Amino acid sequence: MKIVVIGGTGLIGSKLVKNLRERGHDAFAAAPSTGVNSITREGLAQAMDGAHVVVDVANAPSWEDQAVLEFFETSSRNLLAAEAAAGVRHHVALSIVGSERLPDNGYFRAKVAQENLIKASGMPYTILRATQFFEFVGGIAQSATVGEEIHLSPALIQPIASDDVAAALTDVTLAAPVNGTVEVAGPEAMPLDELVRRFLRATRDTRKVVPDVHARYFGDVLDDQSLTPGKNSRLGAIHFEDWLAQSTAQAGR
């Protein structure tokens, strides 16, 4: 089966392409570097030719509010039109758990807009919503740093390893469209401030984490439901402590 992965050279896309090829499928990593651009439509029709499934894991080059909204809306419209013309049978998109609950974040608003375009398109689809990736915990810490202190909400978060996201995305891609949303999260929830505290300890970072219920997470104040999945979500297998141990060991080589 031919499967086109838009954003197929990125963190999740490259893992997904590898998984699909290992299962015997013809997976094409579509990206500007491989001649496919979902904004300009360069190479889009050729990439879609003969494709059964298209998976959209592309990310915006700029996260400024208007730029990121324009990226996801333009890219999604172009993809959905090209898929309809080519007779693609299943559109899969990766999104974020809690996007609609964090309206002050421009990136999350853009992901909601992307989801709405997919739902209204008439294309058979599955949206996989994932929680925050382990790989981005360092970035969360950096975004909340003031001097030697990191001010973070103690609200719950249930982060996930990118390998587990790619595994869930692989299964969704090879299944029939659900014409709805599936959620995937890590195996355990913990307070956001504690998550970052563990990361700093493992990486021997001396900054101090300060719990603050008013601290904003990329623009929004959090509660325990903001970044955690619903009851019927799929859970990943990799625990944060195990991922930390492996990633710090690799970094020390």
C-alpha cells in the first residue's frame, strides 16, 4: 500500500516512515527536501498519485500566531484538495490533546482550525491527538526560565515518548478511518513542575523549579484537565524515567 507521509523527514514522520516500511508498505517521506511542498503545492499531485493513505505530521516553520494559523490552514486545504483529486481513501493527521482547552495559545488554535478543516472536508479521516512529547521537556523548562528559576504550574501532564506516538500513528494509519479522534498519552500523569524537576536532576541542571498555579504554559493557565487525555485513550509503553535514563546515557557517549 502506498502511504504518503507529509512531514516525513521530521521527528515523528521519520519514525513513522521507518515503521511502515518495516511492515512492507510503500511509504514516501514527503517534505520540501524531497520535492513536495504542501504550501506551494510543488510536487503534491505527483506524490498523491496512487496513494491509499496520506498522513499529515507537518509542522509550521514559524509559531507566531498568524503565521502558524496560515500554515496549517493553507497546508490542510492543499492536501485535502490534492487527496480528493487523487482518490485517496484515508487522511490521517497528528494533533494535540487539549488543543481546544488552551485558547490563548496560537499554535493550539491553529491545530483546532486544522482539525475543523479535516472534519468538514468529506474525506474519510482519523485524527490522532497526542500529549506533549518527552523530547520537548527541555524546551518547556527553557520557556519558563527567569534567571535561575523556572516557574511552572503544578497541574497534571501526561507526556509521551515520540516512539510511542509513532507506534500509535502506525496502527491508526493501517486501520480503517474512524471519522473521529483518537487520543494517545504516556503511561503516567504527573505534575508539570515535577516532570521538569526530574528532567533537571537527570541532566544535572542546577536551575530551581518554582511551583506556581498562575504560571502560564505557552500563554495559558493550566488545570489538571488541560494537558491530560480522556478515559479511553491509548497509553504508551515507555515511562519517563526509562526514557530519561536512555537519553542521558546516549548524550554522555
